[in-house]
Amino acid sequence: MSKREILSSIGLPVAAAVTGSVATSSGVRSQWYEQLDKPRFQPPAAVFPIAWTLLYAGSALASKKAQDAMTQSDATDYRRRLAVNMALNSGWCWAFFRGQRLGASVVVAGALAASSTDLARVAGQASRPAGALLAPYAAWTGFATVLTTAIWRRNR
């Protein structure tokens, strides 16, 4: 595994997890968040760290598998897509929890869901197992977009 593959496959998801956690940790316990009107379909708080840990691990493994099956040029393109995706991932946490900007959070969530779907598609073209590993991530970010939109609508 090359340094670039290690940095992208492991480093980018870890960086997104850490920077997102910084924004989320105090935000989840804030009075602002507690007072938001949330839809019934919002999962319990305990689900989120478990889900995200599994999704980040899956994206790291998928990224390694995908890059192993790609040409150097395709792997470079994939790393760019992954970097944008992980920036959107942590960016949502900053827009929602730290910025308390629900409308902006909907936009970031939508961009993240589109990016995640594209990432799964590109990975899947190179390696079916890689695409399959990223499918839950794409589905979860789609769900997160629906949830964020519902929260925004209820709290305008």
C-alpha cells in the first residue's frame, strides 16, 4: 500500500471523524440542540457514534480496495473525490452544531449525499466489494439529508 493510499484510505476518514467530533461533541449537549423540534424518526443519540464508526471503517476499507483495483490516474481522481466527500462530512457537523445554521446544513447534507453516492459508484466500477462497502455510507448520508431537512422545516 502506497503512502497516498494510506493517507487517503485511512487518514481522510480519521480526519473527518476527528474534526466532525470536535464540532459535534459540545453541540449535542447544547441548549440549542436540546430545544430543537426533532422528527420521530430521528434515531436515539447512542446510534450515531456506533453508525459513524462503522461507516468510517467501511469507507477506509472500501477506499483501499477501490484504489488497489484502479489505474494510477483513476486512483488520483478517486482520492480527490474522497477528500471532497470527507470535507463535506465534517463540514456538515460544523454548519449544524457549531454554526447552528439549519438551512446551510441541508445544503451541505445534500451535497454530501450526492458525493457519497458518486463515491460508491466510482469505487464500485473498480471493485464491486468496494462499492458494496460504500453503499451503507451513501444510504446513511441520504437519510441524514432527510433528517436534516425535517429538522430545518420544523425549526424555521
